[in-house]
Amino acid sequence: MKNLRNIIAVLFVSLVTFGTTFATNDDNEEISRLRQTVENASSSDWQVYANAAERCVELKTNLSEAYIWIETAIQIEPNASNLELKADYLAANSANEMAIEAYRTAILKGISEDGYDVQEAQRKMLSLLR
């Protein structure tokens, strides 16, 4: 019985270890593809930068490069979506006060933009204020 527990424990640890390794390799491949996309992007295509940064924030990986991509997108096209993405990045990194300010800026800018979901940004900001 004790040997069976040991075998199951070793099997479990092995599966967790290999599963994590495979996930990391997939993430690395995706980050490489994102970098390639950004490198091939037009210097005026803010959406490529924003989309790549958003994916990094979702994956919670490559965050320092994601921040550069967010700032580049904002420099190219300072719109509510980019500002909200910056706020999401800041919130994910526990910079809540800065995130709240970025959400406020996004909301104010988004009020005059067609198709921008102001309520979603408000919901995110309120969740940080609680």
C-alpha cells in the first residue's frame, strides 16, 4: 500500500512538472509569434501593438515587453481602448491607484468614442475601488 502511494505521488509530480513544461513551451511559442507580428507591423498600426500586449496581459507573461507595446499603441493612437488596456496592465501588476486613474482617463475619452464600452471600464474601476 505504501509503495502504491509513492508511485501515485511520483506520477502526480511528474504529470504536473511535464504539464507545466509543455504549457511554458506553448507560451514561449506564442510570445515569439507576437514579437514577430509586432516586428512586421506598420509603424502606424496601433492595433497590432495593443493586441499583442493584451494577449501578454491575459497570459500574465512577458509583461515588461507588453508595457512597451501598450505605450507604443497609445503614442500611435491615444484612444479609450488603449488606455483601458494600460489600466488592465496596471491592475494586473497591483498598481491599483495608477490603474484607477488610467480607467478614469479611458472612460472620459471613451464617452466621445463610438463603440467603446464605457460600462465595462467603469465596472473594472469600481472593482478596484472596493
